[in-house]
Amino acid sequence: MTRRIFVQKKMNLFLITFGALITIMNPLGTVPVFIGLTDDNTKKENAKIALATCFNVLLILIVSFFAGSYILVLFGITLESLKIAGGLIIASSGFALLTGKFSEHKGMKKSGVKKDLKTRDEISLTPLAIPMLAGPGTISLLISYRQEYDAMTDIIWILCAIVVTTISIYGVLRSSQFIVRMLGASGINALSRIIGFIVIAIGIEYMTSAILTVAERINF
């Protein structure tokens, strides 16, 4: 019975981490950008770009997860401050999804950016991996997870969630043409707005938990 409860807790951690990552990263919102940047490529070239993008995302997430704590120490940032800042970023991303301005929020519609992207040979790192997928909100989330969960079993389950997330992103990017044909621009926009609402809730939850922790410390 105890072992069953233990496994259930770890599975819950896995599902929570996967759900938070896939929602905040929102690979569905990256589909139109991916198609726009790879429209002239062959299917084989698009597959390579999708694979390279996911490899870069995986690398960024793992480095953020393990090296984030050292960044906090270096700059003297507390976990609560990181949660509040990360919550603000996550919530702002959610509002961008909710209002249909996700690309603008990621800096994709600024003057000169589109022209630069058309001449860029390697797009798997920028802008696809970062900032479209592995942005500041995702990075701050993983840093806070590393601070909260230090048991080896927890770390392993979180890493598994990171790997499954990147595999899922690869599946979405590889199926981008099919997704667009099935859902259309309006369908993707509608789903992104629903995801945006969830992302806002995640951001507010992070800020609320940090504020409550600070309030408890002040009271004591």
C-alpha cells in the first residue's frame, strides 16, 4: 500500500510537471510560425528542423533545471522572488494567448525580425526553441521546481516529464501541416485562447503561493 502511494505521488509530480510545461510552452501556438518559416522546405528538411528544435529545447530545459539554482545564488534571488517574477511572465504569456497576440509577445512581429528570419539558415535554436518554446516562463518554472524537489526520485520523474514534453513538441511540429488542415487558423486560435486561460491560472497560482509564503514569514 505504501509503495502504491509512493508511485502515485511520483506519477502526480510527472503529470503536473508535464501539464505545466506543455501548457506554458504551447507548441500549438508555434505551429503557424513553424509553417511560415519552413514553407519552402521539403518534408525531410522540415523533419530535421523539428528534430533539431526539440533537441535544443531539451538542452535548454535540462540546463535551466540544473544550473538555475546557481543563478539564484549568484544574483542573490530568493525562490519566492523567482516565483513572483516567473508567475508574472507566465501570466503575461497567458494574456497574450488569450488576446491572440502570442507572436507579438514573443517578439516575432517587431520591425526587422521577420526580415532577419528569412535570411537565417538555422532557425531551430532561434526563434523556434527560444523564445517561442523555451521562454523565460518555462525556464523560471523549472528553476523553481529544482529548488522545491531535491530528492533523486523527484528529479528523475521531472526529467522524464521534460523528455516526454520535448517528444510531444516534436510530434506537434512534425504534424504541423496536418494540424493546420484539420483545425485551420480559427481552430488553432480558439484552442490557444483556452490554453491561455490555463496558463494565466498557473502564473497566478505561482505568485499566490510565493506571496503566502512571504506573508507567513512576516507573521512569524
